[in-house]
Amino acid sequence: MIKHLLFISLLLASIWIGISACASRPTTSYPPLRIAWSDWPGDCIIWVAEDQGFFAKHKVQVEPVYYAIFNPAIADVTAGKIDGAFTVVGNVVTLVNNDNVRAVMIIDSSEGADQIVASAEIRNPADLRGKRIGVMRGTYGHLFALQMFEANHILPSEVTFVDIQPEQVPQAIPELIDAGHTWEPYTSEALARGQKIIFSSAQTPGLLPDVLFIRTATLQERSDEVRAFVAAMLEAVQFTLDNPEAAVASIAKKTGFSAETISFDGIKLYTLEDNKLAFGQNPGIDTTSIYYTANLYIELFTKIGILTSRPNPNQFLDPSFLP
């Protein structure tokens, strides 16, 4: 009997010591997820999620980091200075290196928000033969222009490409170029100068999707937080679709932007169902599949030498973080 009591006492003591050790062991504490955003309306959904309490609801802390010029944000993700960002899937294609980043959701797609504007005498894309077109080589604008040419049976060799930033296109017509890729508010500037829209991304649905890409290290170390962030963002998308005025008010409140300047015209916000459809077609047969779209960028970037090897979309498109 004494042996049994002694054994039980020792057992209880060892359990208590184990519990005490576990309780005193420090837990890993992370700062808020740092996610880049810019003036693009789809990016601003992050402020709808913040203002409407969806981050709090899903118990995730987020620090939105603003970039007036977006290219440095891409470099900061790969350098580990921030955790993720929203960008066109073509940009992610060029970042892939030893599974360093993955795209985990689609936030929106430009379906009318990007345009090709041209000088007044150019009536339609067919008139671009023998003309100069301003696009940034090796960007989504480049692919966008090529899709316009394909739709209008124009060979790329029939035009002259000029590297020019979309913001500079209206001022560059007609001295430097005859047409070029741009977006608002620069499209309105082009129209005010007497130029015209001859093609828009409404004619290329699914070609210009903005995805949320995250450092793979963050995905591995903080997977629950990323899932919570994605769920909150998708809830904010649905809220914006259901309550556009309230969503715009949230963005204006948090950013200081004028509500009159915030518009989702020409932008398709991607719901959970839209994400499942895009990620559910692998490899897909058209741009309703994110895998098909990614392969269009890979094909172009390999052809012009930006990529020296072809990344596998299955390695950087990761729908496992969707609810």
C-alpha cells in the first residue's frame, strides 16, 4: 500500500512539473501581418476589412503598408521586409525562386479599368499597323496589347513597341507614340486631350487578375493567421458588393481619399465562389482559369528572355488558404 501511495505521489509530482514547464515555456509572438497596398481600388478592400471589423472578427492583426509607387513593394516582399502584397499575377511569375512566394487568392480582375488610348485619327486597333505603341515591355500591359493584336489579327512585327510608363502615355501622344496602355485618371487626361479609347480590358476578362501573394516563410510559420486574413478579405469583398456606398465610406475614412474619387468601375471583385472557379480549373482552357492565365505570362516572359526557365504554376498558385 505504501509503495502504491509513493508511486502515485511521484506520478502526480512529475505531472505537475511537466505542466509547470509547459506553462512557463514562452510562446511565439508575431507582429501584425504587414501587407502592401496602393491606390488601386482592389487593394483598398483591405481598409473595408479593417473598418468593418472583419480582421477583428477573424482574430488577425494586420498592418497595411502604403506604397505610392508599387514596384518597391514587390522587392520588399521578397526581401522579407513585409509579408505580402496584391499585384497582377504576371508580376508573381517573375518573382518565383525556390518556392519563395505563393499566390493564395484573387482579389480582383481589371475588366474595363485598363485601356489602350490612341490619337484621334486612329479609329480602331486595325489602324495601329505601322504605328508606335507605348507599353512597358515584360509587364501585364505588354501582354494586354498582344491580346488586342491577336483579337484583331495584327502581327506584333507590324507595330513598333516603345517602353513608356502608363502614367506618361497621354502626354507622349502623338510626339513619341501613337497609342499606349494606361488607366484612370490618365485615361480621362487622354480623353481631355482629344485622344480616344480603342480597346479595354473589358474585352480580355480574366487576363489581368490581381492576386494576394505571400512569402512562403510566412505561410509556413503563420498559416492560421494567413487563413484568417484571406477569410476576412473575402468577407470584405462580399460586403463591398452588397454595400458599395458603405465600403467606399470605409475606404475614404481610413485613407483620407475623397469618396468621389473611389470607384470600382471596370473592376471585377472576386468572391470566394469566383476564386474557387478560377483555382478549380487546372490547367484550364481560357482566362477563367488562373493557371491558364499564369501560363500566358510565362510563355511571353520566356519568349522575350525575362524568364530563363519556366516556373510551374502549381508551385506558386496555392488555393489551400481559401476558406
